[in-house]
Amino acid sequence: MRIAFVPSIVAMTTIVCCAVPAHAQSDATGHWTGSVQVQAMRLDFVVDITRSAHGDLVGTIDLPTQRIKGLPLQKIAVDGKAVTFYARDDQPFRGLLTSDGTIAGDMSIEGLSAPFTMTRTGDGVFTPAPRSAGINKGIAGTWSGALEANGRKLRLVLTVEAQPDGTMVAEMTDVDEGGLRSPVKLTQQGSTLTIESVAVPATISGTLNADATEIAGTFSQGSSNLPLTLRHGGM
């Protein structure tokens, strides 16, 4: 999925002046607002970090100017005061957590370092991936395909997991853009399947073949419409 996290994707800065809840210095959980300075551009972002039922750190990042909301963080690590997180493994944020509820450091992007700051303004909220109903059970599994754009091949992997209640939970991974992951919602009407990202303004609309091994359709994001074929089990 053509989800860019490049010079235009990271920077969030709304230093909100309000009461900051008490947190341990090594606790990175919370609702954070901040900004990153990428060359002459300052970009605003919002990060939510909380703990799963198993105690693991989970979180999302919002980039309002790019209409990105609830993009999952692949990694969140805390080592003493040091905090590392990223939605793309090639664009990590690394900073130091202070007792007054701020994190400051650098984001790495295309070999450059961009300074960022973020301030905790409340408790973190994590929204689980949507569940899709009325989907052919044969769609469960792993699907792979690739977009051809500007002389580049961008590999996509769609993972669909069947749930005990009969619904499906799905996620699209952009292999060649830092492994970026986006939860997606599935809608099926007959042989027509729509795959809609809930984090990024992008959709795939295609036709499922009779034996549920191929989805042939179109990837749409903004003004771009590119042909895309997803195959069950491999490229």
C-alpha cells in the first residue's frame, strides 16, 4: 500500500498546556502530541501508547495533515529513560523520557536526523483492528501482490485471520516501505471484494475468482489508480 512516511509524514507538535497525569519516569504510556522538524518543514503528529491485556506496549500514530489516523506502531521499546518507537522500521523515533512528561530526540529518515519533541497530555487509547462480517471463509490466509509505480515495485502482503465469531480481521503490510502495517476493513458483495485501510486513505477494489486464489482489481489512493492483483499464498 503506497503509504508514505517520508519527509512529509512525521511531525506533530501541539504542546498542549494542561495537567499531565502522574506517570513513572520509565513509563511511555499515554496520549502524546508533538512535532518533528524535517528540514524546513514542521509536521504534527499524535501518538497513543498503552498496554495490551498481556502487558505488552502497543500504540498508534496519527498524521493529521496526511489524513493518517491510528497507524499501528511496529515497535515500542523503553530502556530506562530511552524510548524507541516506529511505524516504519526505516524511520525510527529515538528519544529520552523526562519526569515532566516529555520525550525529545531524533527521528531518522533517509539517512538524515530530524529533531522531534512530544508531550504527554492524557491516557493512551488503542483501537483494535476492525472485524469484517459476511466474508467468504476461503479468503482467510496470506495474499501477496505488487504495485508498479514510478519505476518501482512496491510489494504488498494482505493477511486475513478468521475469528471465532465468524468475522475476519485483516491487515495490509507495505513490505518495501519499512514494513508499514495498516488495519483494513473487508466488504464483499458477490465476487466483488473491497479492501479499505482504516488508517490511510487508500482502497483496493477487485474481483475474487471462483476458487478464491486471486483478487484482480485496482489500488486507489488520492488521484492514483493502479492495477493490482493479489494472489493467495504468494507473489
